[in-house]
Amino acid sequence: MVFIDKNTRIIVQGITGHQGSFHSAEMIKFGAKVVAGITPGKGGTKVNDVPVFDTVAECMHLVPSASMISVPAPFVKDAFFEAMENGIKIIYVLTEHVPKHDEVEMYANAKRNGVILIGPNGPGLTVPFESKMGIMPNHIFKKGGVAVVSRSGTLTYEIVKALSDAGLGQSTVLGLGGDAVVGLSFLDMLKALKDDKDTNAVVLVGEIGGTAEEDAAEYIKKGFGKKVVAYIAGRSAPPGKRMGHAGAIITRGKGTAESKIKALNDAGVKVAQYPQDIPSLINEGK
Amino acid sequence: MNLFEFQGKELFRKFGIPVPDGFVISSESELDGKQIRWPVAIKSQVLVGGRGKAGGIKFADSLESAKSVAKELFSARLKGLKVRNLLIEGKLNIDKELYISIAIDTSAKQPLIMVSQKGGMDIESVNDSDIYMQHIDPFVGFSQYLATAAAKRLGLGADLSRQFSDLLSNMCKLFEQYDAELVEINPLVITKEGKLMAADAKVSIDQDSLFRHTDIKGSYDDLTDLENEARLKGYSFVELDGTIGVVANGAGLTMATLDTLLLHGLKPRNFLDLGGTDNTDIVKNAFPILLKANPKSIFVNIFGGVTKCDTVAQGIVAAKNEFDISIPLVVRLSGVHEEEGRRILEQNKIHAFPNMADGVKKVAELSK
């Protein structure tokens, strides 16, 4: 497991919102330790039996180390800085439609201050059945040795369920986020998973746009020591067309599915044709 | 969101980036009575690259020839797009064409300046070695040394270097203040009179930042009519050239659905991502958009999470009751509340497959 475990004390910024209250309840059911919620103006109330505070500073006596941010996009940057300035070291942003310039600024500050930024616009981080920050459906997981790192949400669930159905449990499942500028990349995750004793194989779920998959392939090529398999979505996407989230765009011949599949194959990573083929690629040669 | 050249140049003027004198017309009669210094360039305002090569830029040296050129450009379509506006500008005495842009480099997660001596229509095929790249540190922003280094690489003399430094500084201001994804000038012209001039303007503003840029008017000319209708209703929808209508949730899963169909030799008619929703109306109202695209069949592929399977099932049943869906409908439901969702569909004589592979096989069978 990486970043969080059953002892990680989590706060939810925006806990009184529709998403914040629903998903914090699901997180608690999964075993996550949610110690506080933050919503300016709602301090003193409770959501899912979790105490709500007006500011992050007011809840720091509960010694949280991680925050999930689920506030409207225009306020995400502010919520991020509030968490960071109070010393929170793992910050996950659920919100979609965060302005790119805000994402650039958040990333630069996270990097400078040693903060792990997950997302924005991803399903979060799940360590079965230790802890969860995010929105992944609880019932699809099984504990085991496969780590899944993905740029997508629902496609992650699809692959996690296929793994669980095939008897392959998961060590850590992380959604990087669907935006063009996100905190963690495939490369960061591979580095974190390389020495993770709970992880013996890694699934990368990529998609068209950017060069994150190519960068990961370059790293794996130098010797990763664990089995890596992949799936890349968007083989059929016409160039220049945005397919849903901002990450999924091909421009100037870069970031195509072909380029990513080739780079991964060159690094010895098998790429599944269909999402449901991932478990058999993991089992191959066992 | 891409701005038209004339909108980009309005922003350039506001930020002190030099552009040729010009004005915009929406019909050739607007040329009458205007004070014009001939010759002029007449430029089609469309949101598509390769405009020059496609014949969208012409020149004229008299009112008569300008009117006939304008008439011709207004009546033809350029790369499939209607030309609604023309930009009329004084023709430049070009000595040299350079390239300059600032964009967000999504790998480095920082703004990136790119310049090249080889500006003009073929910038996409210029070798990487002829392009000078320099990131902007978000903690520092524009700094004079960035311009000095770039000007040197462009081989500019002292006077042009000073102009260039102002230009780059102003481009950076525009980039920052307007949440731009891209500010590009190609070509950046050195005139025979020794002036730097932005002959073109390509500005793209981050769609997600528009709440703080209320002065920017969105234009969606690069969308088809149906894509625009879907956009206004809040769907992420792209038209493709196949025959299978697709509804899925999440961009990744929707793309994987299209890929899987294609690997089975089935061509999708569209991309439609419902996103995360637990509202039956959002599911239901996706169908009229799909039906307008005249697909031969519809494949709904849902993995329930935030979007619950029973909500989707209710939406499908409501659509079936309200709209005339006479083409085959194949549904796959899996994830949160899948039993309930499947039960709702079965009651209404719609079968739901538990996995994508079986669903796609059924679509293939029906398409024979």
C-alpha cells in the first residue's frame, strides 16, 4: 500500500455538500478514519457523525495528515492552500473543471512543499480494506498484490472488478485524474510502488493525450523489477477532437494511442486490447 | 476554447502587442464607404488550422477586387466551416516570418515558451532543433532574461530585441491574466520597415476559467449543430462517422467502448459521456440527441459508481416510453445497484448484459 493506511487521519473539505457527505459516508463504511469535515459557516455541526469546522486550522488538534477536497471548482485553489499551509501532506482533489492555471500553481506549490497532490478530477485513492479517499465503489475491491494506476474513473472500476472476479486482489488503486494538468503522474506512482512490499504487479490504465505513458515506459525500461501490464483508451479517437475530459486530446501527432502502445511494448509491457483481458495478462507466465 | 483571429487581435491590442490596422466585416457591402489603404489582406475567420493553404486568405488592391474576393469567401465553405466574418487588414511588407507561442506544457506542468526562425505555414514540420523552448517558472513568471535568450536564438539585432522583449512580456501578461492555454503568433512578422508585427493571433482560453473572464464571448463554430445542441444540454458529445449510437459514463470508459466496437468492425456514430449523475432526466434526455444522429442501433454501456445503475435503467425506460426508439437497443449494466437496474429493465422487456464484451457481441449480431 502507498500513501494511506488504516491509521491515516483524513479530513474532508466540503463535507456538507452533496458529494462530500455521500462519499465521506462511503469512505467510513470502507474503514477510512475521517476525523473532521470543513465547511466555512457550518462549524459546530456534524455530518455522518463527523465534527464540522469552519477552517482547517481549527481541526488540527485532531492531527489529520490527509485531505479530500470536494468544493466547487472556483474555490479549489483556496482550499488546497489552506490545507497545505496547515501542514497536510496528502491532498486529493475530487472536483472537476478546475482552471488549468490554478492546477499549475497548485502543482508547483505541492512540489516545493513536499505535498502529494492527487487529481484534480479523479476518483481518488483506495487501499483495500485499509482506507479510502475518494469515490470508488466499495464493493468491487479484493485485497491482494496488484496495484492499479489510472487516468480514468469508470474504466478503473471496470478493470478492478475484472481483477477481483479473476481472484486477483489489489494493493493500491489510484486515479491520477482526467485533467491535462494533475499532481501525481504514472512515473511518480511507479517510483512509489517499486519498493512497496504489498505490490507484486502493476496495471497502468492510460489514455490518449500528453506523454505520461511514454515517460512511464522510459522508466520501466531501465528496470522496474515487477510485472507491469497496461490498457490504453482512445485508439479510435480522431485527432484534434476532445473526448470528454481535457486530458483526452491528440495534437500534432503526439500523445496518440499508437505512440503509447509502442513505447510500452518496447519496455516489455503488454498492452491489453480489451479492458477485460487485463487479468489474463497478469496471470501469463505464472 | 479557441478564439477567432479578430478576437485574439482585440486582446493583443489591449495588451500592447503590435497588430496591423484592420476591421471585421460580415458582408461585402460593409466595405463601402470605409477608408482603406490598399493593398489589403482578406482573412476568413474560422476556427481551423491550415486556413491559408485551404485558400481562406486572399489579397486585394482595390474596392472592386476586395468586394469580389469577399463575396467568394463568404459563399464558400472552408474545410467544411461557414465563413461568418472576414478580417480586412493592411498588407504587410514582409521581410521575415518567425514563430512564437506560450502554452501550458502538460508534462512539465509549467508554461512553455517556444520560438523559431522558421515561422509561417509549415511550422508543424519544422525540426525540433529549429525550435527554442524555455519553461516559465510559475514562482517567477516572465523575466527579462527569458526574452534576451529567445531574441538571441532568433538572431535579432538590438532594436528588434527591444521590441521582442516588450512583445514577449505582454504575451505573458495576456497568457496569465486570461487563463490562456495557448497564445500563438504565427507568423510573427519582421516588416521591411523593421517592425515586429503579429500577422496572426491564435488564442485559446481555458473553458473552465470562463467564470472569471466574463468579457470573453464563446464561439463554438468548430462544433457541428448537433454537438452544439448537446453542449447546451450539458453533454460531452462528439459526432463520428459510423452507425452505432453510444452512451457510456466516464470519458475513459466511453473511449474504451468506442475502441471495443471498432475492434469488432463496428463503427461508432458518436461519443457521449453521461458523466457522473444520479438524475434520470439526464439519462433520458440523451436519447433525443442520439436519435437525431440517425444511428442503426444504440449501445448503452454503464459501470455504476456515482452514476447508479437503477437511475440509468429508469432513464432508459422513460426514454423508451417517451420517444420513438424503433432501432435495436443494447444495454450493459454493472456496478452500484446493478441488480435493481437490471430488474427495472427486464420488467420493461429490455435485457441488460452484465459485461461489455457480451454487450458488444450482441450489437455485432444485430448489425449483421
